Amino acid sequence: MRSISVRRPRRSTGTALCILAAALVAGCGDDGEIEGGAAEPVGQELGGSVAQLAQCRDWAPATPAEKLATIEAIRAQVNREDAGVSSSALTDDEAMEVFDNGCAKPYADGFRLHIIYARAAAFKPLRDIAEGN
């Protein structure tokens, strides 16, 4: 039996170092923002959105910009206009307070943010009445 040798082109060490340096520089100063200044939401993505899988363990270490992007993603899924059901939407400040309080305890790491949001939004009309709004 005859063995066949396959030659692979070699990259020069200089090229490899340049690629590595470029990757390191690109990662420096990352504050959760993508090109154009918009932050990405936190959590695992499913079907183009993090809304269903984002958890408190994702929320706690997130930057303020990432937290706002996460709130927007969750709000877009919970308060869908095409669902045929009208529900209250939390403001950014209300959602931030709900998530910060709901995720404050260590046992809350696995809590899903969209569940916390939906429950808080369900009680928003009652809270508004109690506050006289």
C-alpha cells in the first residue's frame, strides 16, 4: 500500500502573530457594545432573541448598556403586538428595578428574566391604581 502525503501551506509566524495581536486589540475595552455604539443583550440566544433564555446569572455582571438592550429584547417578546393580547409594558427604570431586586439573591441565578418581567408587568395596572396614576 502506498501512502499519500498531503502538504499543507504554512502560515508564517509573523502573520500568525499579527492575527493574534489584532484579535487582542479588538477585544480590549469591550463594554458590551457592538459596532455603531449599540449594546448587545445578555444571555443565550434562541431563534434570534435572548428573551426566552436570559437569566439572572447573565444580568448581574452585565454593563448598563447591555442591561438596557436586554430589557428591550424582553419587552419586544413579552409585549408583542401580533399576539392579540394587550399587556402593560414596564419602563426601562421599572424593568431595571424589577430585575435588580429579583436577581439580588444568589438562589435567583437560574431565574428567567422574561418570567420576572411578565409577572411584574401583569401587576403594573394595580400598582398604577395604588399610586393614583
